[in-house]
Amino acid sequence: MERASNIKTEKMQIDLNILSRQRKPLMGIAIWLIILFHLYEDTNYEALGLLFGRGDIGVEIFGFLSGFGCWSSLNNNNSYITFYKKRARRILPSFLIIAVSIGLFRHFMYGASWVQVALVSSGLFLFWGDVSLWFAPYICICYLLSPLLFEIKKITKNSFVLTLLGCVFATLLYSSCKGHIPNCGMWILRLPIFCLGFDLGDYVLSKNNLCKEAKTKNGLLFYLIGLIAIVAILAFIFTIKGWPAQRCSIFFVLCIPLMLVFAHIFEILPGFSRFFRTFSAMTFEIYLANHICRSIPHNICPNDMIWAILVIVSSISLGALVWWISQKILSWSSHLTGQRS
């Protein structure tokens, strides 16, 4: 009888640590979801729509895993200066390579002013409604807020308080900004998912937490209670009329179950895990490169299928090239700094 009870309890457990073990493959599959979603937007293939019509949930996966990773980084090293330096080295070289290139292209091809070039290159374009490279300034905002979130986490250990605060803050900010900043819902309403990553990062990875064990006890109950609390706060967002708010609310709830499904598939099929892990180091660069490659004219290809393959290959190739260049720049700057010291 006791054995049967233990088996039943085991089935009720959810391995949340799997999100940490499979973080890199999850980053890889997120970028593929986004690329295929963009292809659906650009071609309107019904087959792509059935499978990847809501592939933009990959952005939520990025946001969650970024929050997860930021909590881990800050927990292992409390130096906020070190944290900012690491994030700047990861984001800025690749972003500047692509953003400056786009800005100069717009200037020489379309007569964009140098002010517009500066806005694109600095990331400030986000606050004027240009969402062409919106993810870069969005994640920079999340990184800037991370030390503050970490301080709040010290006070609200093992709870969803940070996520709930993030939902309320995003709701109020979006309500205030939506009439003044075009497309602001794309990044404001994704701030709570980053906070959720912080909360679960603390819950799963904390050295002082019971979740250090392989599986959480009564994990299903824990997760359902957490979702109920989150959905209650998300009622605020549903009161904001408009698809962006509703879309982010729905994806917010679906994000973790989807990641758990993918993560378990990766555990069962290591080959899939290795494949998607290949792209994890350069997901940011591929994301930015995909924006450029989507501009490839359709008329240079005999059909949309060839165009789609060209966009996928060029996005990955350009992203890999930008990543390689940024690594060379960082290596050169580190070598130069070492020589001076």
C-alpha cells in the first residue's frame, strides 16, 4: 500500500530542474519557432499556420529563460557591475554590428537622416514605435532592471510576488503608454514573463531550497496554485482591450507547460537536444539577422518554398557570421586590455 502511494506521489511530481538542464536546447527551439512564425507571416502558408501560426511564443520562452539565467548569474555573483559587463559583452557587439548596418543602409538607400541612423543604432527607436529590432532594447531593459528584481527576490523568497508585481506594473505602464508609444505592447507586456523566470529561477536553483532535489514534491499542486495566482493578476491585463494584451496573457500561461513538454522530449531524444543546442550560443544574432533576411525580395525565387529555405539558411548563416565577428571583437578587446594592464 505504501509502495503504491509512493508511486502515485512520484507521478504527481514535476521536474522543474529540467528547465535548467535543457536551457540551451530550449533557447535553440525558441529561435526556430520564431523563424518559422515569421515565414508564416510572410508567405501565409496554411501548413505553416497550423504548426507555427503562434510560433511567436518563442519570444516568451526567450524572456523566461533570460530571467531564469539572470537570477542564476546574480545569485552566483552579487557584483552588479560584473553582471552588467557580462550582459553588455553579450548583447552590444552583435546588436551594434546589425543596427549600424541597417541604419547606414537606410541612410544611403532611402535617404534616412543621421538622427534616424543614430536612433536605430542606439536602440532608442523602440520609444518611437519602430519595432524592427525591438527585442534588443527590450532585453536590455530587462537586464537593467535585473539587480532591482534580485533585491526584491531577497525579500520575497520562494514566492510569485515578483511575477505578480511585474503583471501589475506592465498593466499600468501599458495603459499609460499605449496612446503615446506605438507598438509598445510588444515589449511592455512581455516584462512579466521575465519576472516569472526570476521567480522560478529562485525556486528551482536556490541552494537553500528543497527544489535542489531532482523533483519537486507535490510539484503539480505547486504549479497549479501558482498558475491560479498568476491568472488572477492577469485579469488586470484582460481588462485592457486589444489583442496584444490578450495574446501576451495567454502565452504567459502556456509558456512553462510548453517548455516542459519540449524539455522532456529533449531528455528522451538526446539527438534533438544536441541539434537545437547547436544554435543556443547565437540565438540573439540569428533573431536580429532574421529581420534583415526577411527583406529578401520574393521575386528573386521561383516560388515561396525556395524563398523560405533561402531566408532560413541566410538567417542562420548571417547570425553565425555576426556571432563570430562579435567573438573576435571581444577577444581582441580582452587581449588589448590585458596588454595595457
